[in-house]
Amino acid sequence: MDDFFDWFQANGGTVDRRVLGITEFPGSGRGAVALSDIPADHTLFTLPRSLTLSTRTSPLPLLFGVDKWRAHKLHKNWVGLILCMMWEDARAHEDVPCIPGAAKWTPYMRTLPMTFHTPMFWSEDDLQELKGTTVVDKIGREDAERAYHETLLPAVESAPSLFPPSHLSPWYTLDAYHRAGSRILSRSFTISKWTNDDDPDEQNLGGGDINDHESEGEPEGPISDDMDNRANTSLGNDHDDTDDDEDDPSDVAMVPMADLLNARWRSENAKLFYEPHMLRMATTKPVKRGEQIFNTYGDLPNSNLLRRYGYVDLVPLNVDTEKRVASTPVGSLSPEVEVAVNVLGNPSDVVEIKADLIVDVACLQWATKEQGEKDTTDRIEWWLDEGGDEYFPRELTAFIALLLPSADFAAIRTKGKPPKGKHSDPKVLSVLAEVLKRKEGMYAGGSDDEQLLTSASLTTNKRHAIIVRLGEKRIL
């Protein structure tokens, strides 16, 4: 990592190497460690916004041509940033003619993982172990591969001077696309452009993506005129074809050094703060020598941790969850903890129920299933138009009450509010009980899941899948 640290500091970053080190932690990989006792509010490192990698800071959009970039729809979603990442990856590993600024992130790119343990890369057999959870539904492999073939690949083939045919394999393949996308999903930050209204004392960001929208973030670099001009060419700022409420894809950025910090349930002891011209990682509480320095991913359920980051959290469930507890990454559990796995889990776990299951059960409350399907269609469309979710538990009982024959849909639509769905309503409870019963029957595995976790021959993927589904089964 010495080359990376040297590069980081040579490009405007600062790092307190007296207190911050990078090492390998059993079961959780590379992470940051305290080399001495660190007080709260101690700056661990800073970096200029220009050192982050995004469609705002990468030279690729300007070299490709901003109009052409937009014509290829590279300003939408993550495709543009994925292409920037793939291009930087190729330049980091191939001997190519120098383009000013094009090799800026080479030492950083060489620190990024080449392989992932997320379900995106699992076999079909392993994915079957996640049956009953919503993990597989949210992987998005088909959408990603459609974007690769319909958007990214035509753009690459249209500019052989930037993407030499000899580089197409291995740097612009579908596998490389998935790898770049997974790097963004698991390691990026959301960092909006700084405005005059922003208060430097109030701005901070936790690591990674907290929303399930798959968008994590990036900054721009207002350090120089060139950077300001690059930001203004903007690849995500055209409001003619983007809703005002829609996330700006150019807010998604890779943040060198910050993405080396791991996360663990309620173990955060550092946070990334951003200021007009720089980002600053500082401790939020004292850290003892030898302790790992953790950022936060938002205390996500294991289903999200597995899908996005490729790991799960296990902490004691019989403790006050408001207190910070020490968790143990899967793969480094002691034999004693393995035996006691039935008391470990993730307190943030949730059971998500798809709307179509609720609709199927609610329709049975009507005179005929056909009548139920017919009369609930308008109600479902109204629910979605009003911003209702298609995954629950949020507003679960309200959605059930909306679909019942006794609901006065005309009055509900006039008020613009869903029914309250009182927990004391026997009709709501009847539908809810049947929904939960059916949901429980959808999971892979059986009552022996806890016993399976003690098997020494269990693969990492299957172990993670069992932990995810077992956590949800316990809730039910």
C-alpha cells in the first residue's frame, strides 16, 4: 500500500500515518486499524474533491465529447461512471499512449478488488439457497446486461481511439462491466455539488449507499477552473430529461482511502465529512490502539449487506440493541460462537413481502377471485401513483385495508390518503396471517437451518444464504 499512500499524498491528500494503518482482518479482509489511541474528532485523512473519481472529475466525458456522451445516454444511471471505471482500469494495467490526466487514478485502481462474493456472481445453485428472500429479485442482472449491450458497448465501439480493439478483452467485457458496477455498488459515496447555502459544519456522509436505489456518490472538484468547467459539462445536470426529484448520477463517486474502511453493525467510530474543497474522515468517538476503524453502511439488514457488499453481520440478539455491540464477521467465528449461532443475528433484519403476494390473498376476500383482481387493479395503480412501495413491511396493514371489499375506494381517492389499516381489524389480521403463513413457506431450507450452519463443509455462499433466510424466518 506504500505506492497508494504516496500517490494519495502527492495528489493533495493528507493522512495521519501515525495513527492510521491498513491491514488484513480475518474474515473481513483489508481495513483500517488504529496504530495508537485516537481521540474523538481526530482527522484521519483529507482529500481534495478533485481526487474523487466520477463523471464530473474523469477526463473521459470531455475526450469522448459531451454531446456524443449524451447521445449514447451515458449521462443516465451508472453506465457513464462504469465506463469511466473500465477505462481507468484498462489504463492502469495496459501500456497505452499518455493522455493528460488519464492515468491520474492508476495507483488507486490497482487497490480495488478484482473478485466479489455478492450474489451477482453466484451460481444458480447458490442463488436457490436465497429462495423466499427478495435478494435475487433485487440483483438486477438482466437490467445491467441490457445496459451493457444496448448502451455501453456501442459507445465503446464508436471510439476506437479511446477504447482500442485490443483492449476490448479483458477490459470492456460483460464480466468487466459487472466488476466495475460492483465496485461502485459496494464502495462509492453520494457527494452532491457544493452550494453557497451548504453549511460546512453540518455536512457529513456515511460510507456506501444507504438507499436501496443503488446509488452512492461522488463529488466534483471545484479546485481549479478546469475542474469547474468539467463539472459544468455535466452529464447528469440536464433537467430537460431528468425529473427534479431524481438523483443525479454524477453525484456518485469513488473516494480513494475512504473506501478502505469497513463497516459493522453499530460499530461506527469514524465518518466522512465534506467541505467546499475537500473531504475529511474524522473519528466520532475514541478508538483504542489495535481496534478497527469503522465507517457506516447504515446498519442494513443482512439481505442488503449480502447483495451489496458480499458479507453478513452477526451480533448477539439478546442484548440492548441501543448499545454498541461487538460483532463477529462470518468466517472468523470461534467454535464456541459457532455452537451458539442461534443467539446471533442482525438486529436490523427485516422480512420484505412483495405486493403480489398480498394481492393474491386479499383477492380471496372478494365474492370471486376474478372480481377481486378486477376491482383491486385501480387501487394498486393509485397506491403506486401515491408513492406507495411494492415491498413491505412499511404500510403493510394500510395496503391490505385498501384492497379489502369493505374499503370505500372513492372516498380514499378523494382524500388522497390510504386507510389506516388498524391492527385490531379482524379482516386485516386474517389477511395478514395468511400472507405471513405463505411467506414462511416460500423459503429454501427447513427447520434444520441452524444445524446446517455448524457444518464444516458448508461453502461461504451457502453459509451466507442460510444466515439471511434464517434471520427472516426468526422474525416470522
